[in-house]
Amino acid sequence: EGSVLVSGLAIRHYSPSIAQNYGVYVHSPTRNVKFLNCDVASSSGSGIGVEGGNVTVLSCTIHDCKNHGVLYVGSDSTGRVKRCVIENCKLNGLFLRDGASPTLSDNLLKGNGQYGAALIDCRGVLLDDNEVVRNGKGAVSGECDEAGE
């Protein structure tokens, strides 16, 4: 159906909602979505939540989120997170679960309250070129299965 490019936005989010409390929410299984050079913070939830679609987060800063920095959930959630800084989020910097399969490369994950990356029942790839430092509970929790396993 085509692609969507979101470039250069500063997004500051607060919502009293509990469900899908994301600064940016993506559920677009039929299109490619790219965030480029964006700055995202959520004082009430997670920065970017992907619940379906091929979503690229490139050269963005995601910070000071009450929950997770970037969250990919579900087997329809693919794409990549590359050259991003994800810092000072209360929970995890990156959180992949329930079959999500993005590639995570060349990111700085620092100062998050739990893990730099939490990987639960996912198919994504966390490459060795990520720098993961000074997160509250450690660098990485869990691991993703290889595609097809």
C-alpha cells in the first residue's frame, strides 16, 4: 500500500490511558513505516509501540519514557532499529515479545531502569554492534530464537 516517512519530529506524549499508552503507536501491517531523526519521550507510557507492520526507527532519540523506549509486539512486527539512542526509560530501552522480529543494530542503550534490551519469545536479531551500558538490571535479558525455529 505504499510507505510512510516521519522525519524530524519532536514528540512529547502524555495520556491518562492505560491501553496502548505510546507516544507513537504503529499498527499498519500492510505498509512500511520509517521514523528518521525523530526525538520521542513519553511521561506516561512507552516511546514507540509497534503492534504490526514493517517499521524502521533510524537515527532517532527515544528518552525519558515512563515505560519502555521502543516496543515491538507480535509476529506481524518487523523492521529495524538502527543508530538510535534509547536512554533513561523507567523500564527497558528496547522490548521485543510475542514473535516480533526487528533487527537491532548500532544503537546506544543506556541508563534505562531495567534492561537495555528485553527479549521475550521473539524472532528479532540483536547485533553485536549495539552499545548497552549502565542499565539498572543489566544489558540484555533473554534472547530471540533464530528465524524459522
